[in-house]
Amino acid sequence: MSETGFVHAENLHRTYSVRRGLFGRARALHAVSGVSFEIPKGETFGLVGESGSGKSTIARMLLAAEPATSGQVRIGDLVLGSLDASGEKRLRRTVQPVLQDPYSALSPHLRVAGIVGEPLGAHGLRQGAERDPYIDSILNSVGLASSLRRRYPRELSGGQRQRVAIARALALEPQALVLDEPVSALDVSVQAQILNLLKDLQRERGLSYLLISHDLAVVAYMASRVGVLYLGEMMEQGTRDDVIRRARHPYTQALIASSEAGLDGPVAARGEIPSPLDLPPGCLFEPRCPHASARCRNERPALRPLSATHRIACHFDLPAVDAVSSADASLS
Ligand SMILES: Nc1ncnc2c1ncn2[C@@H]1O[C@H](COP(=O)(O)OP(=O)(O)OP(=O)(O)O)[C@@H](O)[C@H]1O
Ligand SMILES: [Mg+2]
């Protein structure tokens, strides 16, 4: 793997041991299997997939909130999983989360200034006379007036709350943000404002983003590189144009079809997502795929290169599908 990235995820696996009922035997749930990507400095990797595909599990592994079962995450010179206390502290200053629901992410008992300033206190940074002007400057950088500093989260709109969550994430001047569905709880009219704010902050600060969304249009708008996740496995991966303008995997093509139909929810593929505890032996998408053959039922396709940047996990060479017109239209 090249060393152009700032964030490296290499062959990540995450397995949970789950039990059905009190006396059921433990079974392995493969939430994430063999996922690799890298995020260069100042760029966005967009991870798209339906509910349960493993997006948040990958987010938690990047934040070191839980360990990988195998594989490795590296962020800058930090290798997650082998950090001592000072390494952990440096990691907190390097990568920060912004989550879906800004209301539950913000302490209801703290005012805005307390929420944004809390990480500073924990790290002993910008204390004393420096603190208030610094908090004001971060609030201003996310488009909030300093006068909001004494408000409680319940007194703010959804968009303002998400701006506070972004301000808090920026307080320690991180180099990367993990954005897990950062706009899906917001009104459509507010979504574009927050996405544009995130783009501005990225440009100003050279931030690397892992952007997670179930919405292909959001990923198409934000990301320079895209991965399409299904039941924990990467189905298609490449540059934005590889995946959005030259989609070659039937699952990506189904996502595009549902995005074009304006569906926000189930993809335009027949059937249900299989249980992650009872995965098909061949291709994970085979039970729902309009092109499936006997080979697909028996043989799990490896993620294979189509070009230097573009990979798909499919036995077929289907013609490309271009999503860009619909993706741009739905965000303009
Ligand atoms: N702590 C856990 N214990 C057992 N199974 C888990 C745990 N966390 C996640 N899973 C399972 O792992 C799989 C991936 O879950 P994950 O939350 O990462 O999906 P997601 O893509 O973020 O979904 P959503 O779009 O709904 O947020 C799911 O089958 C989920 O039920
Ligand atoms: Mg999730």
C-alpha cells in the first residue's frame, strides 16, 4: 500500500460473539471483513452502505473506541491497538468524531462554551485568559455567533447543535474527523449548509475525513474516494468518478437506481439483506443480484482491480452506470 495516506485502514476485521437467548451457543457475527482504505491529508473517503453494513463499526475502530479483531489502523505515526497513555492522548488530539444525532452527543447540562471547552480542560490546553477568546474563535469558524456561548443545547436548532458538535470536535485542532452520518438527522435544507461548512473547514485546516452515509448523493458530493460496503465487505472501491460515474458492481448500481428514484431507504434490489449470522456461502449480494449465476452461489468474489484505482468484488464485467447527474441534482 502506498504511503500517500494520512489515515490507513489495512485488512480490518471485526467479529462479535453473539448469543441467541440465555442458553444459545455463541456464534460469530462478522460485522467487518477485510476492509482496507487510505485517506490522504485534506481528502475525504466516503463510506456508503445500508443499515447494518458495518459503517459505524469501522468508525469505532478508527477512533480506537473498540479494537479490530485483526488488521490495523494507522493515523499519522500512531498505530492503534499498541498505544501507551501518551499515545492515546495524542490520538485524541489527532482524530475526533462527529456523530449523527447532535442532541444526544451534547451534554444537556452544559452551555455551549462548556461543551466546546471541555476537551481543552481534559488536555490542559488554552486555559486561563486564552480560553474564552479561543472558544469564540472556534464558534465563529463554524458559523456561530459568540453570543450563543451561554445557550444550552435544547435552546438551539438542529443545525446549530451540529455546528456545536463540530466546534467541539475541532477544539483540540485534530487532523482527521470521523463523520458518522453527520447530516442524516437534519432537515434537507440544513444538510447542504453543514456539508458545505465541513468542506470549508477541510480546505482551511487540511483535515482528512472519513465520511459515513447511507446516502450516495452525500458521499458523491463530499468524497474524493468512495467505498461501497455490504454486510461488512467492500463491494466496490475507487475514486469518486470510478464509483459514482463508472459503477461496475451490481450492488452499487442498485444503490444508484434507488438514489435516482429518490428512495431514501431500501435499495432497489429484490429481496431482503441476509442475516449477518447466516451469510450466503458465495457472493454476499448473490441472493438479491439480478445477474447471479451458479458461480456466484458457490464462490465469494475477491476485490479485484479494474484499474490502478478501481476495484470490485464481482465475477462479472458489467457495463458501467453513471450516477452523477442524479447525485448532483438531488443536492443542488
Ligand atoms: N456490539 C455489538 N455486538 C454485536 N453485534 C454488533 C455490535 N455492534 C454492531 N453489531 C452488528 O454488526 C453489524 C454492523 O453494525 P454497524 O452498526 O456497524 O452497521 P452500520 O452500517 O453503522 O448501520 P446503520 O446504518 O444502521 O448505522 C450489524 O449486524 C450489527 O447488528
Ligand atoms: Mg451506523
